[in-house]
Amino acid sequence: MTEASSPKKTPLADEHVRLGARMVDFAGWWMPVQYRGLKEEHLSCRTGVGLFDVSHMGEFRVRGPKSLETLQWITTNDVSKLSAGEAHYSLFPNPQGGLVDDLIVYCVKPGEEYLLCVNAANIEKDFAFVTSNNRGAEISNESSDWGQIAVQGPKALVLLDRVFEASEVKPSAMKAFTHRAFAWNGTKVILARTGYTGEEGAEVFVPASVVVNLWREFLEKGKDLGAEPIGLGARDTLRTEMKYSLYGHEIDDTTNPYEAGLGWVIKPEAKDFIGRAAIVAVKEKGFSRKLIGFELTERGIPRQGYTLLSPTGGKIGVCTSGTMSPSTGASIGIGYVNTEFAANGTEIAVDIRGKAVKAKVRPTPFVTTSLTTK
């Protein structure tokens, strides 16, 4: 491997090696895929608390009097509804009505300052999109400045309260999709009650220079809670159990957000945005496919790219994500099917290496969690 082709490292890369992680090249980043085992790590997050290195994610700062106007144009959700300390899920649309990426928008000061968190694999693409469609805001790429740790699980809030015990406000007292700045050992960090596992918890933005210290403190103070590092393998099965979309799997530059079940973050009645007409036209005309969750009723494991079939063997769609659910033991998947096959209870099949394995469309998420049972 030449130096030029070597994957990038997060500030926690050496820490993962020290902890015994198996490292892989993930979207150009040298990341831990697992530590003691995917299933064990997955269940640890579902029952205790898991730590995820998400420092490879991208952070953009958008400032100035034109910041709101710019964000209203380049994202689909209504940013004008956000107050200071609030956040929401949103999408970058392209002119054809597809999706450049998904993201979270954090409002620091309405109309003046926002922080965007984007997918690691799309940082350069997203920054080019944001800057080329800028309507006069001050935009900077702070991705290399930040480390980021996701603390997730039913016991995550107990751990967060311990680590930030000196703060006036306890993390557990914060509502979902809010954020605020905390002082931690003399360093300003941002704690956001967001995450990607379906469990309670937070994502903590911390300066890259001290992220190792915070990571070690989480592990030390979370020993009795079972806190442990979680790799990318379990991160993917956790989000699949929740039917959370991942760019490159459920969404890409050709995906209409309505067919992906993301119509709840499209606000065409509130504002104009890139691709608005194309996105709305598909909804008004009616889309031909829909993203569904399914469970196999025979033995087998679905994987991305497998063809989905009708009971008579005709091709009706494609699997976008699939796994053996560590939580339930069932083989589950996410995929697009022709809309006439999208109703819950519909019998379908998955082509697994030439064999049609029976499956059934079912409601999602596939599991109940500390977040869904609130």
C-alpha cells in the first residue's frame, strides 16, 4: 500500500489498535470493524452502553446573515423552525430530485450560525455541493478539527451524567434532538442528543487534540455499566434493525426521498429548495417503488444487492441492507419493491445464490429499544 493510497486515520485510530480492534479500510478511513465480536458488541449496545468512534464524520460551519437563506436552499427540511440548541435530520437534494447526502443540522444561533454533520464518505462531495450553492453565507470545513464519540444504549445517559457531572444541566435532562456546549476539563465540547442506533444517548463533538482523553474517561467511568467500544460491524446491524437509511445503501443520487420513506423531512410548502419541483412531481405522479422491511420465513441471510422476487418468481426489487438480527435471531432486510408488493404481510422472496427464499414484508423498526419505548 503506498502512502498516497493509505486510508485516513481518526485521532482514536491508535486507541482502537491498543484495544485489540480488527481494523479495515472503510470509505477511505482506517476504522475498527469489531473488537470482541459483532454480536457481543451489538447486544452490549442494546442492553448497556456502547462507545462509537465517529470522528470520521464531517462537520461544516455555516455563519452570517445569509446562513439561513443558504440552508433553506440546499436542504429539504425547514431550518427556520429551529431554535438555538435544537437540531433536525435533513437531506441535501440535487436538481434531478435525487439525494446528495443526508445530514443533521444543529442550530447554534437562528439566522446566524449552524453546524452541519455529514457522512464521512461524502465530505468532499458535500462541501463542494454546499459551497457551489452558497447564497452568501460564510462556510468552513471543520472536519479535521473535531473528534466525535457516540455514546449509545439504555445506560448511556447514566454514563453521560457521570462524565459531565460538574455541568449545570445533566445530559439526561436534555430532550432528543437538542444540543448544548459543556465545559469538560477546561475544554469546550458539544453534546448532542442524537444518534444512529435507536437507543438513548448522545453524540459528543470534542476537539481532536483531546478526544482520546474523553474516550478513556468514558471507558473508565462506564466499567460497571458494561461500557465498551463498538465497531462498524455492529453499527451497521444496529441501524439495520431500526431501518435507518445509509447513503450508498438505501439512498443515493437517484433516490426520491418519498419512495425512501423520508417524506417527513421534505417541506415544499414552507420554502423553495434545490430539486423541489422534481421531488414533488414524483410524489404527485405516484412513485413506482417503495422502501420496505422484510423478514425471511425460511433459512438464509439477505445481503445488499440480492434480487427481491414475487411469489411467482418475478423480479420486484432489490435488497439494500440485510443481516441476521443479533437482537431477535431473525434474518431481516431492507429493500425497494414495486409498490404493489409494499404492504405489510405481503409474501415475497429473496434470490439467495439462485434459490428463492421465502420472506414477508413486515412493520419496522424490527426491534423495540430504549428510545422507541419512551
